[in-house]
Amino acid sequence: MKNNLKNTLVIALVAFFTLSFTTVVGDKKEVKTDKSKLVWKGYKVTGSHEGTIEIKSGHLVFDNDKLTGGEFVIDMTTIGATDLEGEYKGKLDGHLKSDDFFGVEKYPTATLVFTKVKASGKNAYDVTGDMTIKGKTHPVKFSISIYGSKATASLKVDRTKYDVRYGSTSFFDDLKDKAIYDEFDLVADLEF
């Protein structure tokens, strides 16, 4: 009887300490890449261009239906313009993939890892994350809204922080109407 009581007590203590010092990982929801969309828009003195990039993989992490984290891998080899056709589209797509811009042969993916998530309203969150493009990592801040199994996020990215300097007035003089603004927009419509 004493041995059974001792064994029960030891099991209870082990269970208590195990649960006390174990971090419970939230509910990880994989993003459906075939039903999600990532749109970019870049601006220049004489106008703008826009297009898409495919999400290679991604997930959002929830704790009791509250967003707590996320991580995404973007397939940079898929970057392409949607506002041009034919020869002009081919030229822009090729230039974006070249070393002048994203160097996709050497850097085929970009990543975004959430480092801080704070609720900012019903279904809305302010997120800080580490974005890596061309092997360079910098913090970014953005907002994300979640409704059911869908999410929408938008952020501005300063391309020069990631060594994407082509046509930037921050690095080149006398560009005049050939100048391309440093910031571009990303808008994600996600389904998970």
C-alpha cells in the first residue's frame, strides 16, 4: 500500500513538473498556397508596375483563435508582372529576376518570420517580423486581419535594405524620369 501511494505521488509530481515546464505550441494552420495570392506593386517617377509572386509555403499559429505567430517562404523565381503583355512583360520579368533586382538564381526564396504579434482590434493584429530577401534580414511591421479561414495583410518594403538598388535615387544621381522609388507594396490574401 505504501509503495502504491509512493508510486502515485511520484507519477503526480513528474506529471506536474512536466506540464509546468513544457511550452504548449499553438494551433498551426498551413496556408493553402493554391488558394492564396501575393501581389506586389512597385512605383517609378513615370508610373507603376504590379504583379504576383507565389507563396511556396506558409503557416499561421493560433492560441485559442488568437494569432500568435506565422512563417512564410516566397518563391522568388515566380515573380512576374500582370500589367504588361508580350515582349514588355518578358523584359520586365527577366529584369526583376536578374541581379539588378532580386537575383533569383542565387536567391530563389525570400522569407518572413513573425517575431511579435499584438491584437489591435477585433480580428486585427499588428505584426513585427523578420523579412529576408537576397540573404539580408531586416525587421518589417505590418497589419493583418483574419476572418474565419482567411487573412489579409499589407506591407511596405524598402527594397534598398535588401541590396535591391537598381534605379534608386538613394544611390544614383541624375536618374530623372528613370528613377524607381525605394518602397514597394505587398498585399497578401491568404486562405488556410
